[in-house]
Amino acid sequence: MRIVVTGGAGFLGSHLCERLLDAGHDVICLDNFFTGRRENIIHLLDNRRFELLRHDVIEPVLLEVDQIYNLACPASPIHYQYNPVKTVKTNVMGTINMLGLAKRVRARILQASTSEVYGDPEIHPQTEDYWGHVNCIGIRSCYDEGKRLAETLMMDYHRQNGVDIRIARIFNTYGPRMLENDGRVVSNFIVQALKGQELTIYGKGEQTRSFCYVDDLIEGLIRLMNTDAVFEPVNLGNPGEFTIRELAEEVAKATNREVKIRYEPLPQDDPQQRKPDITRARNLLGWEPAIQLQEGLKKTVAYFEAHAARVAEPVRSEK
């Protein structure tokens, strides 16, 4: 097939492009390089089935494709809060443009949504039928509400125009090619540990997250895209739940460092619990993560060690 991946030079997008090429597809990578990096896909440029387009999804694009993976949007708080209006535009105008393309050429489209649509959840674990608990005027709302509206657009185009849609609610994902200074907790901890710095924990570190290794997540996205008649949202994440303090301990083991902790105030609207119920993914896709946190952290640490000269100072945020 001929497949377009928006945000294809980013952390998730570059891994997805790689997998799709390995499967024999023609891949068009669209990216405006706000958070995407050319080095993430430079090893793909000599592949005759790979095409790179510098393009911002808030502008229409004319292509002939069979499938669309819409991953374009900064995903870490430090980046999506840098220009919140642009974040909303990417989620809304970008999704409208990609849905218009899908409608025009009769392509199947997958929207990369997020566990952030659940906000600071009042039920645990989170199931897809939970409507969420989101502050619509908070500093995170450009992303949280932007993704919620992207899901609305997907369902409306499906109901009104018969567009063949898929919606993936992605939980915290980590692995090689994460940005070193994006403020996410896994990259923050690894960078700080490798530099011999204190690990920064916000709040008391009792808040929980579930961490999915990137290879597992990409497998889930591909299975969702290629499973027929799955129009409702599907959670994709690792149901293993860790407190932030427990994650710090695991990073210490993976980096083989003795670490100290520095506590800082909790950011506004920071969710206290996050764990996916993946029953729907198991039943419909036959999918569940295979790589546990300890194994995934070792691979991620190896990547950061190999890029040690480029490691920047971590920035304040946590996701």
C-alpha cells in the first residue's frame, strides 16, 4: 500500500515509518520538524519506497494514498505548551485536513489520540467508555481538549461521510529516539542519572503512570489500522502501573547509578493515576505489550548513552 505518516520524523512516527517500509509499503513522511528530527529518518532516505515531505498539517495537502496515520502533534507538555494556539490548530485544522484527504481518496485514517483525554481520571483503570475529567481552560487543555476534539471530528466524518476511521488512545510510551529535553519523566530521569544529577520528582512521587515500550505501541497501531470495522477508540498502553518513585528506582538500576531525589511542586492539572484497561485491544486486535519496563529501560538507556554528547539539560515538566 501507499501510506502517509504525519509527524513521521518524530519519536513514534519514525519507528512507524521503519516498520511500514519493512512490511513492503510505500511510505510518505510528512513533518514540519518542530519536534521531529531528520536524523530519526535519515537512514530511510535511500529507500526508494520512502518519501519525505516538509509540510505542516494545518495546511491542506494533495496526495493519493491508501492509509493515513495522523501522528502530527507535539506530545510533551514543554513542547505543546510552547505555542498552545498552534497545538490546537494542529489537532483541529490538521485533523480536518487529513480527514478531508481520507474522504477524497477513500483512504483509511488512524488518529493518534492520547490517554490525556481522560484528564485526571476519577475511575481506575481507564476504559474507553469513560468520558474523562479534563480542565478545559487549564495549561494542558491545548493538548487534552485538542485531542478530544480530534476524536470528535473523526467520529463525525465517519457518521456523516462514511470515512473509514481508527482512533488509538496512546498511553505513556518510551524508547529510542525520544527527545532528550522534552520534559517527559522517562527521558528526564535517564538524562539526569547519566549526568550524575539528582532525579527531579514533582509532588511526592506517588502519582502513577503506565509505560509502554515503543515497539509494542507501533505493533498495536499497525494492528488497529489493519483490523476491519473498529471505529470506537482503543486504548494502547502497558497496563503495568508504577509510581514515579518506583520509576526512579528502575532508572537507577538500568543506568547502574546511585541516584538522589529532588522534590519539586506538582505541575497544574497533573494526573494522579494513569493505567489503561486494554481489554478492547486484547479482544479486537489480539494485542498486548510484550516488553516489560526493566527490559525497555535498558534499551532506552543504551540509546541515550550512545547519544551522550547530545544530551541536553532536562526541562521542567512531567507526563
